[in-house]
Amino acid sequence: MNPLNLIATVLLAVSPAPPAPVITMNQSSLTAVTGQTLSLESVVTGELKEPAIAHLNVASLDGVYVDLEDWTTEVTKPVPPGAETQLDWEVQAVNPGRFAVYIVLIPQNGSLLAGPPVHLTVSARQTLDTAGALPVALAVPTLLGLTALAGRVRPFRRT
């Protein structure tokens, strides 16, 4: 073996590898009501040698169907090579239930790296109680109609 090749092989074997990419999230859990928009921040650290794609995912922990395009308009974001990249995400709570929101990093070499989940609990929005609405819906137009009719009827006068 050529001495230069031997030295290069030894140097490659003992040189520290760059740190593997790591995904962190600014929250570990959140609560929301349906319709509420939430902001999340993820940070990709570690040396990326090539561009990658960050993909936002929402998974139901209750078995509720999740249509990702209803939850966010930005499903993917580019991650340039480098040491650290901050990515901001906005999601809208669409369904009540318990969910895991997480990021998957997909480098060009195809290997996947998933970040930690943000546990999201979404409660249903409280709506108005319509229990007493029917009597009001019938009484108000009736009273308005009688008032209008009374204004048009003229008292009978004798001449």
C-alpha cells in the first residue's frame, strides 16, 4: 500500500465525524381549540453536507382522520447545507382530539430523520346553546307583524 494512502486512511479513521443533524422543537406540548392558529419553531442543528427538505406532519393519537393540507399551507421547507437552520411553521387546529406534530428531515441521500413530537390537545369550540331559540324565532316575527298591522289599521270613525 502506498504510504500516502495509508496516512490518508488513518487520518480519516481518527478524525471526528461532523455531528449528525438533530431536530428540536420550541414546544413539547400545546393546547388549542378548533379553528385556532398555532406557531411552532423547529431548529435543525448539526452539519448538513447537502440540501434537505423538512416535512411537517400531523398524526392523530385518537384515530381521527388528518388531512394535512387542512392544517397548514406549508408542508415542506428547504433546509440549506450548514450548521443550523430555524424553520417557523403555522398550523391551524382543525379537529378536536390529541395529535402529534413533528418534522421529518429528508436529505438528498434519502435517509430520514424525525424530530421529537409536539403533543397537541385540541378541544371543540363551544357553540351557542339553541335550546330556547324556537320560541324566540316564532315570537319575534309574529310580534313585528302584529305591530306593523296595527299601524296600518285605522280606527273606524263615524261621520
